[in-house]
Amino acid sequence: MIGRIAGIILHRAADHVLIDVRGVGYIVHVSERTAASLPPVGQAAALYTDLLVREDLLQLFGFPSLLEKEWHRLLTSVQGIGAKASLAILGTLGAEGVGRAIALGDWSAVRKAPGIGPKLAQRVVMELKDKAPTIMAMGGDLTVDAGAPVIEADSPAAPMPSPPPGVRRNPGSAAASAEALSALTNLGYGPSEAAGAVAEAAAREPEAPTPALIRAALRALAPKE
């Protein structure tokens, strides 16, 4: 199993990238969001990968974080969602957006991904709603920056640039959501109920720290008079 690719970008496209790793070129399929965040040709890049193995096909799919890779694994467990459909959903919503949509039962958000119809979007939400809290609770641990790859001494790597405008890379928000979810479950709230409240709070204030998310989620869970 190839779990991570680190090397020099030889070619970039909207849905894949060719990365040279010590003289071997690997084609890695990525979402449009991930492709937009990668550095230019000739610079270093690193991606976590998932290897699809079939009788007549080997394909690598790349992700900027372990959290996104885990969501890909869950999405492709849904009947009708293949690797490309998963990348379309992740490219449209991002890993945290997928978690929020599923926790809130917001299938219309999933429906915005290219090629995803309403019935399939509803199936994704229904089948994964009970699994979303687990991934959200692990988010702080799974959101790992791919970091700088190790390159041969005669091929110095350029520093990885910041993602362009519109492409967010914010491990802190995932960690805050995970900690808030853990706190609510420790208070006795059910995983799905707590996940929905945290997702709603995070959607309103994406940069909110853990204490603020907990307070907002508790307000949402408070009995309505």
C-alpha cells in the first residue's frame, strides 16, 4: 500500500498531478480543490494517498490531509460513490464541509458536487450520519500537514507555498471541532446530536476556538422554551 507520495511536480492538471519520486513518476488523481492548492511545476509537494487496485487498473488518489483521506474512505463505502465521485464531493465541500453536511443531514450541500444527484446525496447522508461523529472526533489527530518531502541532495526542494485565495488549509478548526465534540459527548449528549450541534456552530464561526464552539453548541442543544 502506498500511503504517501513526496517529490517534485513534473506536471499539473485540474484532476491529477505527476510527481517524480527519485526518478519514478507517479500519476496521482486529486480533487480540483487539492489541485489548486499544489505548488507550481518544479517545486516539491507531498500528498497522502489511497491506492485503488483492480484486475486491470492501479490508480493513486491524493489528499492534503489524513482527515480528507479518511472521509474519502468513508464516502467510497457508500454504494454508487466511486473514487471520482468522492473527489468531486471533497473538492466541492472540503473535508470539514463534508463532516458538517453529513452531521446536519444537509444532503443539498452534497448535491452541489458535480455528478451527484439528489438520491445519491441523500444516500450519502443517511448511510454516513452515524459514522460522521467518529471522524469529527478524530479530526484533530487526522488533520496532519503533509509537510516538506524528503528529496535527494542533488535536487533541492523549494519551500511549499501558501494555498491560493479560496483554498483553505486550517488544521486548527478541525481540532477545535473534535475537542468540542468530545466535550459534549463527555457531558452525556449522543454522538449524532453533539455532532450536529458542533457542525452548526462551526459553520457559523469557522475560526472559533474550542471554548466558543462548546458554548455555541450547548446553546443550540438547550431545550427551547
